[in-house]
Amino acid sequence: MEEIRNLDIIIELAVSEDLGDAGDITSESIFTDNDFHRYTLVSKDEGVLCGVDVFSRVFRHIDEKVSVETYFRDGDEIKYGDTVARVYGPVISVLKSERIALNFISHLSGIATKTAEFVRAAEGKLKILDTRKTLPGYRELQKYAVRCGGGRNHRMGLYDMVMIKDNHIDAAGSIGRAVDRVRAMWGNRFRIEVETRNHEEVQQALESGADIIMLDNMSVEAMAEAVEMIRGRAETEASGNMNLEKIRSIKNCGIDYVSLGELTHTVKIFDFSLKEA
């Protein structure tokens, strides 16, 4: 797994909110530090694995005496009943870590699995992008999960790409004026994407020299016409209420990208079970 900034801080926050000041008052009253057991992580779902290294890291964070042996890597397809990992160590430490570790791997695998579903629907004819609609503090992890599912990342934050949206345009007075001000400050340092709501704005974005033109909440027919207007002079991105059915209907329009907040903000967790072996 690639390095995720602040991962240890995120894990520590999760540990703090689960253990508080008193720790696991249930496990610590039943077991001693001399009780060791082995556990098995089993998939109860089918899809794309993500977060197995984070899962392991949670146990090490709480107690380095806990060992985790993994049998799959992030991005692997797993099916119901697969043994994903085995955990061995002090019972108290394993039980302290269990829910936190499962929360990470279940959430991230859910994102990767959903992303893979959209990638399959696109059939390689357009690229699936995420958005900034992520849980606070989890953005790098969630965007990593999107990549594990075969998707691509849109901008990471407000700092790495210019996105001129409707509020910018309305306040600046026009697309051209907004783009000119960006170029005056940054030159060509950043790529510029412009959100458009109709064909008139598409034409304005073209004339401004935008690198990417977002076709926001347009019908399939309007998107196809916009792509014909653009004729490769800028890349195109479809956005707004996208779902599997709509992706299947626009995949032959010539659009380059589709962005979906759903990949990260509406996630069904992937079901895992950690049981004593």
C-alpha cells in the first residue's frame, strides 16, 4: 500500500474514540495478558478488496505483539468465504483492535467494489472519477480505494487544479472573465476546468481556452451535441446525478470522464467476519 498522509493520526483518533480513558472494560475483565488466540478474517461478500494493510496496521498500532498474515492484496477480487487474513496475539489486544480494523477495511472495500462496478459499466469508453465529497480526514484513504477499484482521482483538494464552477462564474460575471483572472495569477501552472450548464456556456468555455469542460446535469442528447461542438479542443467530463444506467447510455457519446460523488459518499460496507480460528 502506498503511504497515506496522517494515517497513524486517523487510526489514533479511531482508537481514542473507541477506548476512551478506561479501555476495553469488557475484555480486560474477562482475559489476562497471557491469553493468546488465533483469529481468521473471512469475506462475507464479493468484490474488490481495499484496506487490508490498514487493517493490519491497526493491530500493530495497539499492540506490536499481534501478528497479521494476509493472503490477498488491495485491488484483488475476493469472493464469499475467502480467508483474507489470519490474526494471532493477546486476546485483549485483538478485541480492542477488531472493530476499528473492520471499520476501515469494510468501508474502503465498499468504495473499491462500487467503483469497480461503475468501471465495468463504462467498458473502457470513458474514465470514472471521484469527487471531493469525502468524509473529513478520510479523503486520501477514500481516493486510494477508488484507485483500487479501477477508477481515477479528480483533484485532491482546492490546491491542485482549478475548477471554475457556477458560483465562480456568476460572481465573476462570465466564464471568460473568471478564466482570464486565473490565467493572470497562475499562468499555465494549473489545468483549468469549467463547469457548464448549457451549450452557450460550452461555447464560452471553449473560447476561454479551458482545458476541461464539465457538462453538468445535461441530458444525453445535450451532452452528445456538446461533444460535437467541442470536437477534441478540450477534454470533457459529465457530472450530475450520474448512475449506472446513465453511464451505460452516455458511454458512446465521446465523453472523456464521468465524475461521481456516489463513489465515496454513498457506500455500502463490504461484509467481513473476524472469528476465532
